[in-house]
Amino acid sequence: MKKVIGVMPLWDDEKESLWMLPGYPDGIRESGGLPFIFPLTTDREEIAQLCSMCGGFLFTGGHDVCPELYGESPLPGLVVSCRERDELEKQVLDHAVAENKAILGICRGIQFINAALGGTLYQDLPSQHPSDTEHHMTAPYNRECHRVSIRRDSALYGLLGTETLGVNSYHHQAVRTVAPGLQIMAWSEDGLAEAVCMEHKKFIWAVQWHPEFSYRTDENSRKIFRAFVENC
């Protein structure tokens, strides 16, 4: 039996529809897991039943995290959020943490997990954290955009065996203050948290870059997916 892994849905405001980048479920499947996409529901009983079916959860990219989650008002014209998705993911996160189930957060995933656990975010990097490091690359997205430094005593270093890593990057929000209980595993060249974990849990990891775009050609991306699935 393959390990069942819940994948958080992407929402299209204009088409009023759910959608999915194939790299998320395909990265799970090629690592031996069985993914399924959650519906966009906020019903507690439905979410609890869905969570009980899963050994792990992938928190995907997509909409901005609603600033109210970390006690701020949205910057006018710069934040596009989906409250239903935030509520769904908060319930899933609470379940996963309580049950010590595996989590991998990607892009928005690291931002949401940090905010939901008590940290804060930069709502818009160009206006709040300008730098020479490129965080919003153009296609193709499976190439190196900038480099990150990995903490030598971190689980990420233990997996990849390197202190520096070239990553892709496509985001305009980022971790500002790290939530209590999370530890930084990697930083960008301009000092942003690029990978975090919850060290006392089995596997709660999140990265700011996009292994779902690069896993077909990059062994380090495949290692991250495999480590996640193995811990589900």
C-alpha cells in the first residue's frame, strides 16, 4: 500500500475553479507516495475525515497568505489572498502537528506554516525588503536563480550534504519573523529564511524554493520529495 498524501488545492479567482501544477503530485508519485488533492472546504468534520486518511500533507504555492493571520492589515493593492484556503490549511496544519504527521511546505507553504504558528511575513518584498537578490524569476523555472546557505547542523544539511545550494525562486512574500517552535535551516543571500523545520517533530519541513519545478533534473529536489514521502 502506498502512503496517501493530501495536497492543498490551488484556487483560480477568475475562473472560480480549483487547479494543480503537475509537479506537486508527480513529485510525490515518483517518490512512492499516492497524492490526492483536497477540496476547498472549511467544514471541520470533512477536514478531519480527510486528514485521518493521510499520512502526510503537502502545502503548495499560490495565493498570498492573508495578513490578518499574523495581525496585520493588507498593503493596498499588493496582497491577493483566499480566506477559505487559509482556513482549510490552518485546520490541516493543526491536525498534522497534533498527530505528528509529515508536512512539506513549498513557497506559500513556508509562509503559511510560519504565519499560522505565530510568525510574521513580508507582505511584499519589493516594497518592504528590496535587495539585489532575485526572488521573482521568469520562466523556465527549473534553473538556478540564486543561492542559499544551509546550516551545517540542520536536517537539511544531513539530507543534502552541502552548505550552499542553487535554487529557483518565484515569490513576493517571505518569512519576516520566525514562528516559535520553528528553526531556520537555510538563508538566502539577502538574509531571508529559505528553509525551516520543527526539530522535535518527525518531519515538518518547508522551503521557499520550488522542487516541484526542478525535481526531474535536480537530484537535491528529488531527495527532498523522497525524504518527505518516506516520513509520511
